[in-house]
Amino acid sequence: MSESWKLVLLVVAFALAFFLPIESPRMQGALLEGFWLLKDYARQHVILCLVPAFFIAGAIGQFVSQGAVLRYLGAKAPRPVAYGVASISGSILAVCSCTVLPLFASIYRRGAGLGPATAFLYSGPAINVLAMILTARVLGLQLGLARAVGAVAFAFVVGILMALLFRREEAERQKDGADPFTAAAASDASPRPPWQDALFLGTMVAILVFANWGASNQAVGFFAAVYSVHWPLTAALLVGLFWMMFRWYSKDELGQWVQATWGFAKQITPLLLGGILVSGWLMGRPGHDAGLVPSSWVAGVVGGNSFGANLLASVVGALMYFATLTEVPILQTLLGSGMGQGPALALLLAGPALSLPSMLVINSYLGPRKTLAYISLVVVMATATGWLYGAFAG
């Protein structure tokens, strides 16, 4: 960077500090709101969501053969298989936009094609079966079905378009081989039958799913029944996991697994927590009108079904951090305040899949060009889909 640019940045930083409206109640509330959101995330999602996700990512890098990843998710895998596996495996997890990041990073580094990897990245937080059902029950069957169809279609379309946009770079990447960070992490020649590694990984995924199983809004039914026993199920799975660890894996393998897990944690966590803090400053916690951008502004311009209203809903949804299922009560409030059906769908399609924290982490793995393309595809497609849906639903 030249000296002139350094001088410009220094002057801008001084001006911001000099004129910072810290005496404003809105500014004071927004600063505090960022720390409230950070505290909420640490308490509700780090131990039960993020930590298990890190260990699953480490296990993928350590115990899942690169050949298996390439066979099902690689650039040369049949498209129906690759995108089908990415979408289904992502939807089973039912995680938020931040928890899915270490899992995405792990399969991408093991050689998954950009298209299937980004399909998985979208499907994890967006194709959440419980969220689909809750949307239909709370916001109406029509909007619930539109969200389900749109999210599944988005996972395929976003992945395919990403693969097409960067096909030359992907060809070079596949030619050069896997990322050196994990290329030597594990040999394809495992000392165990493949089913043992698959069961070990599947048990960790089940722990992540059941430990975070949300309460149902009805006292009876499948989801309510599972919720009533989700802690005993989680405890039983943990016992089974520890049994497998000490019966099937050597100390060296477990040590390498922990080391791979730490590699993901130390790279992702600082960006993630910093992004959550900034997101809290800008938009506040869901349901709290205390960020720098008042929620009344948002609600006031997303009424009707104009293209601008849908675009704003997509952009705001992409910047906000939504914990799993929180988007439904937030949309219920906004719809009651006059939000249009189209912008509501646009926010549902863009919001859970993206957030400012996730953008920062995705950039560290894909780089700015691919990250910007992924964000733009989600926002543009959510805007167009919401606009078309609003025209027919209105």
C-alpha cells in the first residue's frame, strides 16, 4: 500500500473517531446489543453446535478417505449423485449458517467439487425439515411449501452455477490435488473396515442433531416425542462414541483427529465471533430493535411486493445472524407489521443460509471472488423468487 493511501486511511479513521456519535442512545444500545448477541451465541450454540461441528470436520479430514469424497462429491462425480448427496447430507444436519462452516471447509479441503460443496453449504442451514414444518404451521402452508421447494431448488442451482462460473479454476484445483493442509492428514488405506469409520462419523452427526433438537409447538407427534427423549438419546450416543474411540482407534489417530479439529477451530472461531459482534452492532439480536439499523425502517420498506422490497429483505436477511428456527417467529412479527408475502419468502431463502459471520469465514476458504459470487447468487435468486411468489400469492 502506498504512503498516500495510508495517509487517506489514517485521516478517515481519525474523522470516524472524532465524529463518532457515542452520546447517541441508539449508538450506545447498538454497541451493547453486539455483545448481547455474542453472549447469546456463546451460551446457546458454541458448546452444543459449534464444538461438535469442529470435531466432525476434524473426523472428516482424518478418517474419511479422499477417494470417497471424490467419488460422491468430486468435480467428476455424476451430477445427480454429487448434488443429491450434498443436499441430503446438509439437510440432515439442520444447523445454522455458522455451524455448517467447519463441515463445508472439511469436505472442500478433502477434494469436493466447488459446486457440491457450495450446495452443501447452502442446504445445511436452509433445508431444515423442522424449520419447514414450523414455517408451514406458523406462517401458513402456502409459504411453507414455497420455502421448501425454493430451498431445495436453490441448493442445486447455486451449486451448479458456482461450478460453471469457476470451472477453469476448479479444473486446475482438481488437477493439482487436495489442499496440502489435509492431503497428508489421512491415508486412503484405513486399518479398519469402512463401515466402522462411517458409524463413528454418523454417531457424531447424530449427537449434533439430537443435542440440538428443538421443542415442538405441539404436545404430541414425532418431533415432540423425540424432544422428550433427546437428552437420553444424546447420552447413549456419547457412550457409544467413547466405546468406539477406545476400541477402534489408536492414540496416534485420536491425537491427529484432535489436531485436525484444532486446526479448524483456530481458523474459524475468531472470524466467526468477530462477525457476530459486528452483526449485533448493525442489526441487533433477532426480535430486539436496538441495532444501528432500526427494525422499523426495515418493516416500513418491505411492504407490498416491489423488486426493491424483495431485494432489501434478501440483503437484510443475508447480513443478519439467525439461530436455527428463530427466523419463523421474526417473520411472524414482520408479517403482522405489514411485510409482504414476497419479501417474507426472500428473507426465508437468504437469511438462514447466510450471515455476516459466515461470509467472513467463507471468504477465508474460497477467496473474495468466489465468496462474492456465492453471496450474490443467493441474494439475487432469493430476490427474484420472492418477487415472483409475491406476484402470484398477492
